[in-house]
Amino acid sequence: MARPKTPLPPAEAVRALVDGEGRLLVRVTPGAKVEMLEISDGRLSAKVRAKPEDGKANEAVRALLAAALELAPSRLELLRGATSREKQFRVG
């Protein structure tokens, strides 16, 4: 059975959360049952299936953000939060 497509907010809505210096804050939940991005109360939260080991969850979040922003994953750089749920990415 195929997995359902990951629900993503519109790219414009995610871009609106990027600050003037190109930074995007994300609250991450690793090890979730479903992968998704959602915007609530002006904050972006990501749920990914990957476990938080060896950077797997960080890469999953980067891929999810890239898909939502319609960018290549290499255009997103993790600035802070490699071992935290609160992460900051630079959108390039």
C-alpha cells in the first residue's frame, strides 16, 4: 500500500515566515507516524518519520522544507539546532 502524499502548506505561506536575513525557524518532531509541515500561530512545525540519530531527522526536515519551498535541499543550510527540536535554517 502506498503512503499518502505529505501535506505541505503553500510555498508562499512558508516563505512569509522567512525573516529579512533569510532565516527560518522550525519546531521538529522526529519519529512521527506521518510526515508533515504545518503553520499554526505564525510558527512552522515539522513532523518527520526519521529518528534523531546520525542527522537523519535533520536531513528529513531539510528535504521536507525544500519540497515546501520548491527549492533544492542544498539551498537550505542548518544554522542552529542540530541536536535540538528548535532548528534554524538559512534559505538561500
